[in-house]
Amino acid sequence: MIHTHILTVVAAGLLSTAALLAGDLSQYRQFELNSDLNQVAMQADLQPTQAITVHRRPASIQELTWRAKHGDSVRDIRFSFYDGELFRMIVDYDRNNTRGLTIDDMAVALSATYGDAVGLSGQEIHSPDYDRSKRVTALARWEDSDWSLNLVRFKYESAFSLVALSKKLEAPAQEAIIEALRLDRVEAPQARLDLRKIKEDQRRLEEEASRLVNRPGFRP
């Protein structure tokens, strides 16, 4: 996961200067961080019901995926919501449509919209998903006091990704995810027992139904 305390500011003076020149880091194309699920779904021409619930407690964490049309530089965008608000966008670029592009090519193109990058070239950081063991390499970052935009490359993959974060929502969202994973581990044994009981009850009901059908016609 990408944590705001891991994505530290390289230099405060550089950050403040870049913030004056940067574009709106809260937006990627028509999508905006801190928007609600209904708004993002409408902009993506999707239904809110297509969102997948990843965790239900201690807070709702949902994901919605938008897939670009053929020929777009973007392959898809994964939207993550904390209690219905967009706290993260992971933009996965199409491998074929960005083939041959260098880190500088990507950074220059993004800088035309967001201003000069403020650092993090080549640094390994936590993966922005729910598996803390995964790693990504941060190639460039754009940041101000409210938003963080990170050009990254996942380990063992050649394609680029862009991770956009709302600092206001990302920290509590990550805390909720960590707690949800802890609760999953604690509750796993009981959950397995409950699932086994459900399956056994279902099997008994099916056998009883078959018995009622087959008993009258049985001839030894």
C-alpha cells in the first residue's frame, strides 16, 4: 500500500514551489478525488451497483473499475472508495499503446498537466493494493498539501501506472483496511465453522427433499 507517511516530501521548498506551478492534482481526466460513488459511476458510464465491496467494517471499502476503449493510452482505472468517497485512483496504462515510452516521456507528458514532478525517482514503496507484500517502484511524484499523484511501475511488470491519492481520505481508508484485515484473521476460524454448518444444513435439506421424492416410489 502507498502510505502518505511513506511518500515523504523530498524537500519542503521544492514542494511549495512546485505547488504554485502545478495543475489540479485532484483530477485525472474527468474524474475527481473525494467525489462520491454515484458521481464517479455516472462519469464512467457505469452503475453504482457494479462496485465491489472489498471490506464492510470498520468502514466500507469499495472498488469500481472503468475500462477504456481500444486505442486509448489507458487500459483501465480502478477507483477505490472509503465510505462512498473516492480516495484513490489507480490508472493502469495500456502496455501496447505505451510501448517504448521512457520514464522521462511519461513524466514530461504528465508535467504538461500537473507541473514539475517533486521527486521519488526509483524508490521502492508499498503497493497501492491490499497485499502489503507487493512492491512497486515510484518513478515520479506530483504533490501538494491535499493530493498526491505517483507514476509507478509494479515489480516484474513493464507497464506504467499512475496512483492518485486524496490525503484527507487515504490515511483513514488505510487504517480501516488494516483493521478489516485484522478482523478477517481473527474471525476466520469462526467464519469457516459457520460456512461448514451452512453447507451441512444445505446438504441435509437436499437429502430430505430427495427422500420425500424417492421414498414413495421405492420398490425393493
